[in-house]
Amino acid sequence: MKVKKCPYCSSTNLREEEKMIVCEKCGFHTLPLYTNLSEDYENNPITPFDRIMKAQPILLKVLKVLDKNTNQWWFPLIMNLYPKGIVYPIGDENNWKWAFSSYVVIPLDLREQYPIPDRPGEYYEYQLDLQNTAYCNTYLEAIDKFKK
Ligand SMILES: [Zn+2]
């Protein structure tokens, strides 16, 4: 069955990218894989989606909503475009916002403090500039900062 509107905000402004569907209004997204969530996925993950959900930040777990027409779950999309920046939801269930943090170059003499896991002798060139994170009221606002 085709998804026609976002189960979180009811917008019909949906963008389809490969198999992913993103709500352009609120930033929630879904994939065909996001089905069959077990009741106790946290302690006893069984399905592939159980394992995906278990690995998500708490905020995404509490915000997830089920589209009853398709039986697919939706939750906010974290958009990480290294080394440009990252758009992500932040806060708790009752009070959350969208945030944008950009990456900044790590000075050469400090890089040894940022080793890449499982890649001996390799170091990150960029890190997130969390001190200058922009907090936005809407997904669109955060995406706007991302594009600049
Ligand atoms: Zn939406």
C-alpha cells in the first residue's frame, strides 16, 4: 500500500529517495525495513528492525510513530553529511528541537587525540563544532542552515 501522508504531522509533502520516504515538513522518515517491531525489542531484539531501533538514541525511540495503513514506523531522520554538518533532533519527549552542528577542521597538532576506531594510524580530520550548534524550531529551519 502506498504511503500518502506523514503519520506524525499529517503532511502530504513527502519526498521519496530510493526506498526512503521523508516528510519535508517535520523531518520524520521511514523505510520498508521499519516493520515488525517486537514489544520487548530493547531487551530481546528479534527482527532486523528491532536491532535498528535498539541502536537509536532514546529521543528517536520515544518519538517513533506507527503508520497503521502500512504498518511502517516513522521517526526523525538524522542527516549526517561529513564533513559539512549534521541535522538531528535534540531534547526529550516533551521538549525537543532540531539542531544543526557543522564540522570544523581539527588542527594538525591535535589530530592524534582523534583516532579513527579500528584504523590504526588514522585520525579524524574534522570534528563537530558543538559549541556553535544552531537550535531550530522546525526541521526546515535546520535544513536551511545545512544548505548554507
Ligand atoms: Zn511529517
